[in-house]
Amino acid sequence: MGFGFRVGVPGMSVRVSSRGVRTSVGPRAARVHVGGGRRTTVSSGMGPFFASTSVGGSRRRSTAKRPSRPRNVGPTPAQLERARRQAERAEQEAQRDAAIAHLEELRRQTTSVHLQTFPQAQPPFVPPPPQLALPWAMAEAQAFHLAGIGRFARADRAAARHAAEQDAPAYLAAEQARLNEIHRQLRAAADEWWRALNGNDEDTVCEAVNTAFSDNPAAGSAVGLAGTVLSIVMRQPDLDALPTQAPGVTSSGRPTLKTMTKRDRLLWWLTSMGSNIIATLNEAFATAPGITAIDLAVLTRMPDTQRLGIVAYGHWTREAVASVPWRRPEDALRFLDIADDVDCSVRTTASGNLSTAIKPLDTAKIPGLEALLAQIEDVPEAPSEPTAPPLADQYAVRPFAEWKQTIASAPPLQAPPPPWSQPAPAFPPPQQPAAPYPGAPQPGMAQGPNMQVAPPIELAQGQTLVLPEEALQGLLITFAFAGADADLTLLLLNASGKVRADEDFVFYHQPAAAGGAARLLGKQPEGQGMTERAGLHLSALPPDVHRVAISINMDVDTGLTCAALTHAALDLRCITGTTWTFRPPQDPAIRAMLMAEFYRHTINGQPVWKLRALGQGWSDGLGGLARDHGVNVT
């Protein structure tokens, strides 16, 4: 089959932009001095200082005292100058060695992209919904019915608990049924998407492939699909972006940096282009199982005119690409050998050498490429791409107040719902805590009969306190931060400090545990930072859960530690509005931190829950945190 480039959407505008393709002093001088009187000494140069040791003596010793002479123990100007030159040479050699190491790594990275493997597409997995339990529903119902009732209004509180006992089973059944229906719809949508991908639906294939290309060093874009042949345009980094020097060796065998010839530099660039082409082909074939071939064109900016032009194109089949064992960087140059209707602007001269320049190819004979060039708008690279908002939690639990309103025949109830059922607050500026939710009372304002909302209680590292009874009905956990990315996690632990099973580890891939008693509520940008929340019902936890650990872990891909977090604060708020705040330390040695924990305790024979602020962590991040608490880490 010949090369036939297709642009799928009429009037499409393709935007491309460039991408960056990114001591000791020598042996000490030792001298032997032989002087008069048969006295021999050895002097050793030690930087700007020196010492002299006698290795022999005269046959006679004089008993007469010689007049003492002032001794000069400081370095001479010549020694200082010699030490300065040695230090300069050592610094220059260190800089040279660092530059050589950087160039070698850059070359390895730019010419080895094709050596990575890409997982074959699989049917999408839709996780099941969380399995809710009656203790969770009871805690939610009690938090709603008890809101606004004073602690000493015993009759009213008893009536509220009775109403909660009646509502909880119905609320549980309704929510579980609703989540199961959402799961069924998600499964149906995933199955339909998988059928469209395998059936080569043009929009589905192009979207899937372009999503896979989003982190490639050479920007690629699927622009059309004709039958089973996908059309891709790839933006190769410019030749001018490559360094002009390469590691070399002097005539005496010492490492050095040498200026590359035009042919050597062009060979590096050609190998890089071949590596990016093969990687792009392999990733597209792995992402779209139904395509059998790819028509690919390569764009780059010409060194002489600084205009974009097509420097390579061809038709590659799945079988041809899979037939080559890609093992070495040099294998990337075989991209020309396995293609049909291929052309490349880097040519070989009659003597077998590469040309010293690249020119744009004549695409007049290929209408698809002519149309592509006509639609290209060469724009400068944006300084930064906007961060995509986090995906919404498909299994977000409906608040009890919302469920109650849907079944009530009377006008909507006015009782305030628990804090975690409300929209998220704005990210507070330093030292200025925001309201817990829109419309929430400010510190010092009444929230109901006989209740006052106090300012947040600041916790010091290691501080403990006994939680009030109201906190057992519901807690909103809020972690606000900026500077770097981090994730909030919860661990439900037994008496020995281990999880009962892996299901007790609540994190982004498993957002709920204990029948909904502990669950993540999502992460979202707020103001200048990010905020992640979780809901916790201590009264709904099974009796063999003795501790709840609240921890954070840094994004492993960034390699950053907790020192990169700024404005970090953990807020723990109960249904009455009482809030405890802990500001974790910026520890540069750890990547996962246990910030606080709730634990069971007994005081005067009565069971209570206590809170402890911690701020301790693990240098190996989430893996160490999970292993030390008994989670099976694979």
C-alpha cells in the first residue's frame, strides 16, 4: 500500500511548536635537599604550607648554642601562585567532566527513545463502587438530625437519634442502589469505547493515540484515519537545538570537548529523528489495536530559513515495525529500510557520506501533505500549559441532607448538613483560615442553640488531646498545600499498628474503606494551591480498628521531598465546627509523612478517641509508609 496522508477534519488548524530535545590537587611535590655538613632533608609541598624533616645527622654534635633566627612559617608568593593555578585547573577539569557527562546523557536520551516498550491496549477496567455499611449510614443520619441541638437538650437529642435510626436503612439502600447504577453505566460506556477503538472509529482512535503521545519528546499528533491506516504528523526538535560539541580525547589520551563536524551533528540529529519515529509508530500501534499501517510525516524548522518544512515521510506497516529487534541506538537508522514510499531530506553522497545540510522535501506529488502544510500555523511555544482539573469522583456519595430532601413531601429541611457535603472552601492565605464551607459561621458566631464556633486550635508536633463526643459522628479532613503535588491517604489499623487487609488502605486507587466510614472526597485546585479532603466517621468504624493514620506522600515522579510543600496545613473539623489545625514540618529527608492519628483510649473506664499530631515520615515515600503498616506492596 502506498503513502497517502489524510487530514481527518476539514478546516482543521494544526499548531506546532518547538520542544527542547534538554577535587583534588595532583600528587604532592616531594623534594630531597642535600646540604653542607652532610645533612639531608625531605620537604613535602602541602598546598600553601610545607614541612621539612631531617633524615640524617652529622657525626659530631656541637654543644655551642647558635644564635636563634626568626623563622618564616608562612607560604611564599611562589607557593601561593602555584596553589592558585592548581585550584583553577582542578575547577576547569571538574567543569569539563560535568559537561562531558551531560552531553553523553543527552545523546543517550535523544537516540534511545525507540528502545522503550509500550503496553498493548486492554479493555478498560471500571472499578466497582464502594460497599457502604449501616454504621456509616447511621453516622450520617445522626450528624444531620443532631445538628443544631444543644448538648443538654436530652429529650430532643433522643428524638433525633430515633429519627436517625429510622432513616439510616433507607438511606443506605438508596445510596448503594444509586452507586451500583452508576457502575453499570460506566461499564456500558467503557465497553462502547472499546468497541469503537477496535472498530477504528476515527475520533476515538485519534483521541486515544494523541492522549498516549502527550508525554513524548517529539510532539506527535494523529490527524486522520482512512480504513485501517492512521495519519500522523510528528514535530522533530530542530537541528539548531543540538549541542555543537561532543566528548573527545586529546593526543595524550586526556578527555576533552571537541567541536562536532556538520556531518557528525547531522548524524546525531538523524538518529534522534529515527528514534522518535520508531517510538511514535510503536506507541500508536500499541494504543490502537485495529490499525494496520501508519502514514507519518516529520516536520522541523529549517536551519537556514527558520521555516517549518517536511523532512521525512513514509508508510510503515505493523508487521514491518515488529519484525526488527530494536536493541541499540544505531538501530534507529533502520526506519528508512522498513518503510514504503519513504523519502528523507538527509541523503547519502556518492562517496557514502551523509550530506551536510537538510532541505525541505517537495510534497507537491502528495496532496495530503500539501493540505497539511497549508493548515500549519507556526506559533511560539507557550511558557506553560494549564493544569487539567482533576477528574470528578464518579462514586461520590450523595449527602444525607440531599437524599432527605428528595423523599420529603414537606418543603426542604433547613437543618445544616455536615461540612463534607458542602462545596470546597477557597485556599486560605497564610495565617488566615477560611470558613469551613460557604455560609459557615465565622469564629465567635453562634451555630445553633448553646454553641459557639471557636477559632482553630493549633496543634504542636507530638501534642495529644481527647476528642469530644461530637467529633465521633463526623470529621472533615482537609489538607491544603502549594509548591508541589502530594496525595492524602488514610490507614485503618488494628491494635498492632497494621492494616487488617489491603482494603484498609485508603488512597487514590481505593478511595473508601470500612463501608464508607473512611473515604477520600477528592482533590481540586483552590486559589494558589491544591486542597484534598476526606470524610471520617469514627463511630462507624469496626471495633477491631484501633487507629486511623492520616498521611501524605509526594508524587514519586517528581523526586521531590516534603520540603517542597508550602503553606501546608491539615485541618480536622467536627460537625459542630470545632477545628484542629496542624502545620507539618518541611522535612527535606522524607517523601511520605504520617501527619496525625486518631486512636482508641480508655479514661476512667470509659472508651474515648484521642488525636495526636505527628509529622514523621519515610525517605522512600509511599512504599515505605505502606510496608511499615502491613500493606502488601507489589
